[in-house]
Amino acid sequence: MVARSILARRLRQPPLQIAAPRCAHTFPPPKHKHGHVSAYEQPAPEPPKTPTQEVPESWLTRKVKSSPTTLKAFMGMATVLGYNSPKQIAGRHAYQLYDKLCVPRADEEQVFWRDECSLPPTLQSWFSVTNLHVWLLTVRLRALPDSLGKHYIQGLVDHFFIDVEDRIRNVLQPPTPPKSGPPVSIPHSTYVSSPSNFYTIPNGDKRPKGKAPERLVTRQMKILKEQLAGMGMSFDIALVKGDAEMAAVVWRNFLGARGARGIVYPSSPEAKGDKPYFRRSVNLVGGDIEKVDKWDEQRFEAEELKDDGSGVHDFAPDEAGKYVRYPELMADVVRYVRRELVRLEQIPDDQVMGSIDALRFGRIRE
């Protein structure tokens, strides 16, 4: 992976902005014979023109250009250090692919994922949606020439996890505003990409002091890494096996695997107990469970009845009607994945490696 400090510093430099000067002369608007100004006769204001100002070259640039020998040596040293190499160019473009294409998708389709699929407003839900679109891009990037495809995929995954680590730290330890003075908003440099409104920060008003515990950050990053590999492998297999297999992947990852033990109705015996009905599906891969081979059926049963705080669990008996829409939701996501893969396949390699708009994802329902 690219060094975190170097990558973040290069990607977060703000663009140079030059303010446009005001016009030196203004002309009064035309008047009627009665002396008042007509709103319809006022000339439309001209948009401000940004002057083209060349940035002066530094003394080092002038020194290097003045000597062909020095220029050749400098470019050779830059090549040795990897500047403007195919790998570095792929990494820079991979960041644009991630930031402009993958990151906004959860917010753009928030109504579908949160309201219709009942995903809770958590970082885990945001990760799953973003992970889907990272996988869609990796499928197309695999078709690039061998070395370039590997560089683009590695760069895309690197940017993904640098961003995820920043978001985990922000959830565990939200930035504390100053006690005095005007309120200060969280700068965009807090993330590799921009913040998201898809998920909320629990206990945001109770801000603990200190940094996010490294043990929790490392553990969560390990879990998300396993989920990245697990979802990607599941979708790869589904591409070969068919839509039924892909619908099962969608059910497990985006519909919470709800109803795995059966649907409980208000008239079911499970709904007649003293306590409210609760059951969730236990994630055996990419979760908190370790040494699965040592778990028996009773232990799994007890774990399914325990609330892990994720917000993903079976619907209550009085909400059993929500399961009726599950086949339609699975079909919508499967069609979306198939449609986007076909569209990405038709884009030439030069546009994949040099364009952003050509790869922009469509709506889930079109």
C-alpha cells in the first residue's frame, strides 16, 4: 500500500484560486422620460472574468531547465523515485474513480438503501454500499492490460481503506469543537473523501477525550477487510452461477439476511412470549465470531437472540408485511449490477483510464 502520510498529503492540496478584479468603470442604466429606471431595460450584468495569470517558475525549475545535463539527471532521479510512473498515474486516477464515483452512491440512493432495504444509518451500511460499487469498478479494471489493471485495482482499494480508517476514527472519536469562539466546521481534510449524510455518529454529543483506541480501529479494519474479500468473492461466483445466486448475495449483504430462520407473524407461537420477539442472523465471516468450528447449535441459537447493536435483525411480527417486497428489492439490485457491468464493459480502455463521467453509475431503478 502507498504510505498513508504521503498519499494523504498529495491528495489534499487545495486548488489555487484567484479572485477576479472588479470592473474599473460602470455605466448608469437607461432611464425613462419620467426619470425612473426600468427593470426590463437594465443591461444584464456580465459574469466576472478570471484573468489568466501564469505562475512564476521557482528558482529550482529555472536552474534545472537551464542545463540539459541537469534536466536529464533530474528526470532520471524522478523516474527512480516513481514520479509519473504508470503505477503513480494509476493511483492518482484511482482516487478520482473512488471519490467521484463510489463515495457519493450511498447518499444518492439513500431512500432506496435506508428506507426500502431497511439498512440502519451506520458506517457498516455505508461500507456495504460503497463496497458494491468498488467491486463493480474492479470487475472492469481487471480487463485492462495486466500490469495496469493491477495498479488501478490496488490504488482503488488503497484509497477505499484509507478513507474507511478516517471514518472509523471519526466515529470512535468525533472532533471536539473549541469551547470558546465561533463554531468551526469539520474540514474536508478530515477524510480522504467528503463526509456522508448516510450514517450518523452514535453518542455524538458525548465526546470522549483522547484519540480513538488503536485496538478498536485495527480490529474493525480487519473485519471490514474480510467483508471486502467475502462480498467480492460472492459476487464473482454469482456472475458465473446466475441471478439466483446473486439475489442470495444481495439478501445476505443488503437485506440483513432477515428471515433466515423463518418469518414470524403476529399469530406465530414465537410472538406470544412475554418479551418482544428478536432474532438476527449471525455473520460467520467478517464478524466478531472466532473459532466457528468450536460453536455448537445451542451457542448459535443464543447468539442469534442477542442484540449486537448493529440495527440489523429480523422484522417484528407486526412488520412481517415488509418481507413481501424482498423479491422485488433483490431483483432491482441484481438488474442494476448486471446493467452496470454491461455498460462498463462497453467503455474503451482509454476512457476507463482517463475519464470520470463516462464511468458514472446510473440509478438503481431506471
